[in-house]
Amino acid sequence: MELTKEQFKADFERMLSDCFTMDAEKSDLPEQYFTLGKLICSYAAKEWRNTNQRYLEKGEKQVYYFSMEFLLGRRC
């Protein structure tokens, strides 16, 4: 994924405007932090969708790992 600094700034300002209907100069840190998380998630979702589509087209298998070591709770 090719992403320039200018493109990232434009995407961030668009996402901030879409979520909170305000400019970056008028926003607070919590709003900026929320927007940053949402923007990164949208970038990752595009790549994940493309990868899954490629796996389906090529008929490739996927391996999933599930660990239960953190589900046991406290040890006595």
C-alpha cells in the first residue's frame, strides 16, 4: 500500500470531518485519537479484504491459531 504523507493528512481530515463534523484545528485530542484509530482500521480493512479475496480466487488454504492460555483465569 503506497501512502504519502499528504494523502494520510487528507484522509485524516476527511475522516475527522465525517465523524465529528469539524476541522482538525478545532478538535480535541480524544477526537483526534478516535479518528486516528478509525482511519488505521479502515486502511487495514482494505488490505485484509484484498488478501482474503486473493485467497478465495487462488483457492489457498489458511491456518488459524487459537490459544487458550489467557482464558484460564487466575491460578490459585
